[in-house]
Amino acid sequence: MTPKQRNQHPSPAEGSSAHGAMEPQARSRRGAANRRRPIGSPPVLQRDLAVYIEGLTAEMRTMAHAADLNSLAYFLEMARLEASIQAQRLARSAGE
């Protein structure tokens, strides 16, 4: 495998599953393009995904900070804050 091939990542629309089968997900209220998910997987609520991303970025920020990767830790904190804001916004719009 060449370095160029190693750096190529599939686009989100090319996602994969164990069998490679995908189905379109429902469009959001804003008319975003179709998103794809593995057949048989439950739909993911945006709020749940935002909360999950908030937790992941918090863990990665801690790891980056421990490794003295301060710039990376800063950007991960910004991503965590944005995920938190989005989760709160989605919770309010759902009446929670």
C-alpha cells in the first residue's frame, strides 16, 4: 500500500458495514442530503449522537493534554463545547 492510499479515507456516504449494505436515512428538517446507515441498524437521534461526540472528544482532549499536545487538546475542547451546545439545543427543541 502506498502512502497516498493509506491517507485516503472513504467519504461518509461510502460508509461500510459488515456486509457493505447501506440504506438512506431520513432527511432532516432542514432538507440535508440523504445520509446512509447500515441496513438493520436503528436510526440515531441527533441529540444522542451529539452527546456521544461530546464524551469522545472529552476523552481525546484528556489524552492530548496528557501527551502535551496542547493545540490539539484546545481544538478537541472546542469540538466538545460545540457538541454540548448542539445537544442542549436539540433537547430544548424536543421539549426535554
